[in-house]
Amino acid sequence: MSQYIVQTARYEHLQLAEEICLHMEESAKARGTGIAKRSPDYIKQKMVEGKAVVATTISGRFVGFCYIESWGHGKYVANSGLIVHPDHRKSGIAKEIKQKVFDLTRKKYPASKIFGITTSLAVMKINSALGYKPVTFSELTDDDNFWKGCASCTNYDVLTRTNRKMCLCTGMLYDPAEEEKNKKKPWDFAKQSKLYERWLRFKKHVLFKQPKDKPADEGEADKPKEKESERVLVYSILAIALGCAIYLAA
Ligand SMILES: CC(C)(COP(=O)(O)OP(=O)(O)OC[C@H]1O[C@@H](n2cnc3c(N)ncnc32)[C@H](O)[C@@H]1OP(=O)(O)O)[C@@H](O)C(=O)NCCC(=O)NCCS
């Protein structure tokens, strides 16, 4: 018998909201990336609306959490705020939580595209098994409120200076219409993870390369901008190449 209970959050779980927020903050600090800030009230609201999944021990102690958010008038939904208590990691609990919240999302929003952005290899692995595919940011929601959530991330300047075209996170999307049409193999994360790790290193190299401090003269003033556009162009070409490689390998 499993040592955990994974279920849609109920009123009895409202008391866990503070602890959940604390763990979210701690893990953001530890990873040095930062995540969208959530207040205990926001977490409670998700629980009350039946849009959250919580994992606890048999005795009711907090183990993990994730919730549903909808964007672009419900055209897109995201399963956000995934967190597992450090004492319970690597035991398959995130996989169970994500499966549960995915099933709940499909039930509540059957026609919506489900997406996520992440730097976490574990999350990419779990999402791939659920049928998500890696996509460019342009295929994700353009709802400003979603992207505003990135403002508390330490890499936010990368997102803004690339006009939301790219950042350290990888975008992943589950499109129910596509899935229905061609029931393709899920993206094979195990096969592709080495490729992904190299891709992430490349992204860091390109995105964190700073333009030169001072232009030599007035005419040089636009060069940093040009360099930035060049980088965006090179990055876009390579992103397409990576997409093709993954598609051909699948
Ligand atoms: C990311 C996180 C939710 C994973 O939780 P978890 O319960 O340890 O994950 P699971 O045990 O269900 O593992 C799922 C898969 O990812 C793999 N995995 C887990 N941690 C990993 C890591 N750090 N690096 C690479 N793979 C990892 C597991 O081996 C497993 O793969 P398998 O299916 O082949 O066995 C947890 O580490 C966490 O809460 N981190 C801090 C918050 C965070 O990063 N949230 C995600 C924001 S997008």
C-alpha cells in the first residue's frame, strides 16, 4: 500500500497553505531561479475551487502540491506550482501528483491546451510521459498575466530583452486536438535528455553573453541591439534545428 495520499485538495487541506508557500520560496532560493510568487490566500482559493492536488502522508502531513491556472480565457491551462517536500523527493510522488492534476485538468478543461515552462529535468521527464512536447514560447499563451508571473524570477531580464521569445525555461505543450489527430509517441525524454542538457548549456551561453559596455563612438550605439537581434536569430535557427532533430529521432 502507498505511504501517500494524492487527492484533489479539500477544506481540511487549507491549513497547509502557509507551509506550501514556504516550501515554494525555499526551493526557489535553493535553485537560484525564482518562481512566480504565490500567497497562502491564493493557494487556499485554488483549493476551494477544486483546482489543486495535494499529497500528504497517511497522517495528513504535507508531501506535495500542484494547481491549475487558466489563461487566455481558458484556451490554455497550466499545471503550476509543483512542489514536493525535500524529505519525500525521488520517490515518484511528483509523477503521481502531476498525473492526478493532469487528469483533473482534462476533466475540467477538455478542449484546452495544457502547457508549462520549466528548467527542471524531472518536470520535463514527467511532462514528456504525459504527452507534452517541447515548443517555442510563441506556441504558448500570449496572456500578459501569465508572463507577469515570471517577474519574480532572477532570469526575467532575459525574457524581456528577447521580447518573450526565449528564456532559460523550456516551453512544453499538450495539445488535445493534436493528440487526438495523430496519437504519436510521446517525446522520449530518456533518449533526448543528453541533447537537452547540451541545449541548456548552449542557451545559457547565448543568453547570458553581455553586449560590450560602451560604444566606441555615436555610430556604434546601436550595435548592442544588433548583436542581440543576431543572437535571437541564431538562437531561433538552432531552436528549429533542435525541434527537427527531436522530431526525426522520435
Ligand atoms: C522537481 C520535483 C517536483 C520532483 O519531485 P520528485 O518527487 O523528486 O520527482 P519524482 O520522484 O516523481 O521523479 C520523477 C522523475 O524525475 C526524475 N528526477 C527526479 N529528480 C530529478 C532531478 N533532480 N534531476 C533529474 N531527474 C530527476 C526521477 O528519477 C523520475 O524519473 P523516472 O520516471 O525515470 O523514475 C522536486 O524536486 C521539487 O519539488 N523541486 C523544487 C521545486 C521545483 O523545481 N518545481 C518545479 C517547477 S517547474
